Amino acid sequence: MHCAKILLDRGDQVIGVDNLNDYYDVGLKEARLNQLTPHNNFKFIKCGIEEREALAAVFSEEKPDRVIHLAAQAGVRYSLTNPHAYIDANIMGFTNVLEGCRLNRISHLLYASSSSVYGGNTSMPFSEHHNIDHPISLYAATKKANELMAHTYSHLYGVPTTGLRFFTVYGPWGRPDMALFLFTKAILKGEAIQVFNNGRMVRDFTYIDDIVEGVIRVLDKPATPNADFDASLPDPATSAAPYRVFNIGNGNPVPLMDYIGALEQALGMEAIKDFLPMQPGDVPATSADTRELVAWVGFQPNTPVADGVAKFAEWYRGFYDV
């Protein structure tokens, strides 16, 4: 929704594709969609990316110039119990997107990767030049697979592809299964919040407006081959093909307890905390090295957590009237 609004406001034509599934509240998804439908340049097509023939028809009939691919089965914990959903959406679905881009000569495919690809890496901050061969969740493995698949299409067919590794995105209209949403709902109800790893977590929380700014800037600068790429010492971040991956994070890791504190301040209420062990597939800390993004498009996310959390709390209270 956020990216679409920016594109529509600047005069682009936007085709939205989503199956509006029930992984989380469909009402929230429809409310987001209602923010876009008044625009004359917006068209919505209800279709799952897993639906090969239907998605192929969207590409051939609408003939888009560029593609922002943000559709996926998200969430680390859900992947522990519903693995096939991740293969269907993130592998089969991404294949269908890539084929649509190849057959219709798309000028740039920008797709969402994730900080989860860094897996068991403990070298901070995470750099695009680091090895990512040790994912610790199926979700992370599918996101790494997406990067490999994208590179293949860039190499074989010359499709310019850029992957953005999102770092803990938060903000208004976010997913209800994310921590900030869950914390806010529980605090306002006077219920305990679940704090994993006994609160000893650090995240590079990145506000949605910064994510959108980065996405639009990267969309407008299609991936190009790295003229200095050395196949004898291959750099994971670039290629001799038109392929790039970038971290997009705030570059300022924040302890989870400080994040919770910012929410308590914004709501004017103290959270009841239920401290729990680390969850399988999770990592204790993330931190984004964003120098490559800055060098590419001249942008560094920088919204302070206190400001972003306050904006989310204001939106939540207004949307749910609480």
C-alpha cells in the first residue's frame, strides 16, 4: 500500500496483485486496499502469485514496465509449522514472477529479501559481502533461494533484478503477527506481552516510510552489471549480470527492551512482561551495514525508534478506536 501510494501520487500507473488470503485479518488488507482504489491510475487484480496461468495473464495483458515484488509468505515462526506455504508462495510464486518478467521484458524487478538470510552469522553489522550459506529457518532459506533465482534470470536472460534485505520493518498498517502489533494489542487490553530470549534481543528496527523511500529510489535505478566483478573472487553483493542486493535498515540497532519502553511511553501504559526463552529459528541480534545502499541511491534510513513507534501507536488507536 505505502509504495503504491507514492507511485500514484507522482503520476505512475499501478497494478496491484494480491490474493487477500487469511494468513492475517482480511479486513485490514481490505482497508489498506481502500486507501488506493480512489486513484484513477490504480487497478487491483485479485490473484495469488502461486497461480501460474492467472499471473501469466496479468503480465501479458497489463504489460507492466517495472515490478515491485513484495508478495510472500512471511514470518519465521509460522514457517516452523507450515513449511509448504513457504514453498508455494516464496519458491513457486517467485518462479512465476520471474517468468512473467522474462517473457514480458520487464525493465527492472525489485523484490523483497530479508535480513533473515544472514542466519547464523554473528559478524556485525551484516554486510551484503558476507556469506549467507547458513540459514536457520525455512523462511530464511526461501529468501536466499529468491536471491539465487533472481541472479540466474539476470545472468541467463538479462533481467535486471534488485533484492532489498529488509530489517525488521514496523509502522502504521503493519502485519498483526509482528511484535509491535502484538505488544500494542496486549498492552491496551491489560494482557502480558511475550518477550523472547528474556528480553536480550537487539534489532535494527526500520520505519516503514524509510523502507518506502528506499524502495522507490532503488526501483528508479535498475540493477547493472559490476564492471569490476572478479569471478575468481566472487562478491555476493554484485555480479557480471545486472543483479544487486542491498541491506535496508536503520543502521542503529536497538535493544528490544528499549523498543518496548518506547511503546509504553507512546501508549502511556506499562506492559506486563512474560519473559520466555529464545524461539527456534530466531536470532539474538541484527544490524545492517547500509553503505552500499547509500552509495547506490544516496539514502540512509534514519527514523528514531521513539518517533516511529509513537506514529504506529497513534495509527493503531485511531484505526481500532481504542
